[in-house]
Amino acid sequence: MPACDVCFRHCNIAEGETGFCGARGTRDGKVVALNYGRITSLALDPIEKKPLNRFYPGSLILSAGSYGCNLRCPFCQNEEISWGRQAMRYAVEADTLSPEELRDIAVSYRNRGNIGVAFTYNEPLIGYEYVLDTAKLVHGSGMKNVLVTNGCATHKVMEELAPYIDAMNIDLKGFSESYYKDVLSGDRQTVMDLIAQAVCSCHVELTTLIVPGENDSEEEMREISSWIAQLKDEKGNRIGSRIPLHISRFFPRFHMQDRDATDVGLIYRLKEIAEEKLEFVYTGNC
């Protein structure tokens, strides 16, 4: 039975079946991206919405999403295309855009301030082949490529993509194994490894959503910001203190409506703590 090598799950997928993410499956004995070119969402967004505050601020970027995800965040903001009940409908209903067509759309918006393509909304790395093929064309047209990701992909995936990605926003959702495993169905070490790999190849900003009762302690924010601060570039220079961190406010939704929105005062207190180690800390959803 073929094994998928795209994320930490390494799903063994039988012929005709799909993996955990709902977007990769075995066909003719090979694991392939079933969501290749299947676009569910397309919008011209401010770059700050990714969020990227220190990468071409004030510009716009064509944002494209497909379907499927390899996490199960109960508070997902895009459950309709990621892992909610409706998500798998897009396996048959989503529009198909070739890499050339998406590149051409991006180029057509250049005169409106568009700087390139952002792969976002669902988890783009589970369909990295489409990202790779499109990103090469976008670079060939003199434009930029951005990834917005949960960071749960293997070294092999990032190694292939790295030459063509200009900026990433990566979720560092918390700093405890139990939160990643029990709440998100994820793997914290995979995310940490990908972040350490990404900062050696492109501009990186990180996002932590503060969920009441889960990852909202001052101690955890000190651990997160201290870890970020020690990150190094490809030459071994410590650059972590200049990596932007976005601390975002949680709102109850999807399967997590059993608690209130994060207190605004707490968000600003955690920002102060993070600023003990980091130069660029931003608040979100406040």
C-alpha cells in the first residue's frame, strides 16, 4: 500500500482511497494530489491579510485556495473547504485552473497593485505539486509567491518549494505537545522543523491564535517567543528576534463554541511579553 510522504502522518493509502487530508489519494499505484488545480477560493487581498506586515506592505496579492487539510482545528475559520462536512463536495464541484491560467490571472491584476500569488485559505502544502508548478511560472513572470500554511509538511516538500517561495506566514499554534496532538491532531515538532527550515530561504512571519484555556498563559508565550528568538539563518546567524509574530484573538466558531472570545487585554499583555524577545509583534482581530 503506497505511503504519502507529504506530511507527518505518512498515510498508507489503498488504491482508490484518500488520505486523512481528503486531498491526496492513490491512483494507479501512486499517491497523487487529487486537488491539483481545483480552486475553491480566489480573491485579490491586501498582503497584510495573510498576515504579512513586513513583506511589501500596502500591496495586494492574488490569493488562491483549494480544498482539504491535514489538521483538525475545532475552531477552523475555513471549515467549508478544509475539513467541515461540506469540504469534500469540492472534490467534484471545484473549478479547475491550470498553473498557466492562475499565473495569467495574477499578471492581469499587476496594474492594480498585485505582486503575485498567495496559496492560502485551505492548507496549500497538501497539494504542493500545484503550488510548485504555479510558483515557477509566477517567478518567471517577475512576480512573488507567498505561502500561508499550518507548517505540517515534511522537509522534502519544503526543499522542493524553497527556490520559488518569497514569503511565508506559518502558524505556530501553541507550544505544548498536548495542544497540538489532542486539540489540533497535529505534530508540533514538524512545525518547528519547517519554521527553522523556512527562515533559511525566505521571509517568514508567524501567527499564534490565542485560545482561552488552551494556549493563553504568559508562560507559554515566553516559551514561544524565546524559541523564535533563537532561530538562525543559513549561515548560522541568529535572526529570530526580527521574525514578526502575530498574536491573534480567538472567536468561538465551528466546533469550538464553548468559550468566549479571547480577552483583548490579554492579547496586549501577551504582546508585551513577546516583545521582551522579539522586535516585531502584532495583534490581530482586536
